[in-house]
Amino acid sequence: MMKAVRMTGVNKPLELQEIPIPEIGDRDILVRVKAAGICHSDAHYRAGISPVSFTPITLGHEVAGVVEKIGKEVDNVKPGDRVCLHYLITCGDCYYCATGNEQFCLKGKMIGHHTNGGYAEYIAIPARNAIHLPDEIPFEQGATLMCASATAFHSLLKGRIKPGDKVAVFGVGGLGQSAVQLAKAFGATTVFAIDINEEKLKLASQYGAVPLNGKEGNVVEEIRKQTGGRGVDVAIEMIGLIETQKQALQSAGPMGRVVLVGLSNKDLAVHTYSEILGNEVELIGSNDHLLQELPRLVEFASKKMLDTSHIVSRTIPLDAQAINDTLDALEKFDAGVRTVIVP
């Protein structure tokens, strides 16, 4: 048996339960969880904004650990290996998997959303989902790479960022801090960081961003002012609020790309000509990330092109109360950068 903190229903506190250690198939591995990040999406699951597939379910899709056991057909990892886990479990055979767009796999499942995740002592997962984690990257940071950093990485690729671009990142929590750094690594000359949390803005400025506090003025006007009226080439919205989605859209200059990442259950109203057609602005959705992107992202981190040392703001044990308190804070946008469970 093992301990797991599980969601038993919408708007109910997560509960600590004892459940069987999962069995593995011939192509699967069993991983002893060393770190599991708490994502804003987890708060959305608990609130029912994005429904889970069943309850009770173990949340947690940012997972790193040590391979405990392997199936008899597994040859890419061995027991004792340090790994972080790609959170999309896919068939590998359909059109979308074959073309490298596995997030659209018709049979795809996300750990901690459609199947049991990492708020537990162990997790079973297909071996192809394991990414080797270099010794120089701590487990806590490796876990956050698998969602916060990976989602930021994918969003910048979707925004077709190129050297010389000006970028605005709306929301500099776990995803946004990675987006700021990655934008600089991709050659952005100016990166604006927009938030209302001074601690997050201070950290983003340490990574070379221009901090803008949304409480202290019109951020769109300020971005326009600091870009000579032009606006940014790429705007990334990481929060999921209508207000910041509109700000991202309005901050884009001619041929700008606006990438929506933050989850929302509300409709976004767009002024067709002034916000889209007039300047040939593109509104782009960015959903999850791809397995093929993860080894490159891990290399960015291992070479310190992506500093994840400040992304994890605190660690907590595998404790239901501590996890619920963190989810409560996330719902109020007041949870620091990233909290990670260390079982």
C-alpha cells in the first residue's frame, strides 16, 4: 500500500488515503515520486472548471522521481534512474501521435486529470514518458520543468519567437518566470513582465524583464510607450483572466502573435478590426506541450540557460491540509511562484 492525497469531489477538500501501489505492464515503469508540483490547473480541477475523469483521483501532473521497477520490454530506463515525466499518456499510433502532435491523441490521457497522478508515493506510467533528469537538476525543479517550464516553452514556440522580438508575459508565476527566461534565451531584446505581485515582478526583473505592475497604471499604454508606440511581437497570457487576455491582445503590434495559455471558462470578446484584422494580429491557442520538446528543455536547464532555482518558492510534505491550503491560495492568485510536494 501507499499514501496518496486524492480529490473525492468538486469543491471538496483533498483527502489523504491509503491505496494499492499501482501495477505496471510490460512497457511501463513504476516511479517512486520524489517531487510533485502543485499547478494552478489543479485548483481548476478541484473547483470543477476543468472536470476530472473520475473520483476519487490522485491529482498531480508535474512529477519527478526515481525508477523503482520496469516492465520486461523496457530498455530506455533502468531501476535507479532519475527521471521526470511527460504528463500526456498517448497511444503512439494515431495520426496525431505519428505527426508529433500527441496532445490531440484521441486516446490521450493526462496524469492527475484523466488518470492517477503524482500526489502520491508512487506512480505507474509508460516508459516512453520518462525523460532522463541530469544529476545537477534537483527533483523539485525537474518536476516543475514538466509543466510550468514545458508549457511556457511550447507557448513561445507557438508564438514563433525569433531573435530581436519584443515580448510581453502576462502573469509571472511558475509558467511566467520560465517564459521570461526562455524568451531571453531565444533572443528577445525586451521582455515585459506583467503581474500584480511585487515579489514575482522582482524575480522577473532579476531575469532581465521590465516589470509592470497591473495595479499601478495602464499596462497596455506603458508597453506602447516603451516600444515607441509599436507594441510587442509576442504576447503570452498565462493567467486566464478576461482582463489580462484583453491586455495581451491590445499590447500586440502589427503582425503580433498573441498566445493564450491560462485556463478560463469565460468568453473573450474581440473587436475584429482594431484588435485582429487591422494589424494582422494572430490569436493563438497553446495547449500543453510535446514529448519531443522536453529533452531540449531539460538541456536548457542543465546548461543554466533556464534557471529553475527560484521557480520553486516552497516545498511541503504529502499532507492533505498543506496541499488544500496551497490550492486555496492558488484560487486567490496568492500562492507564490511554485509549491512542490516532497513525499
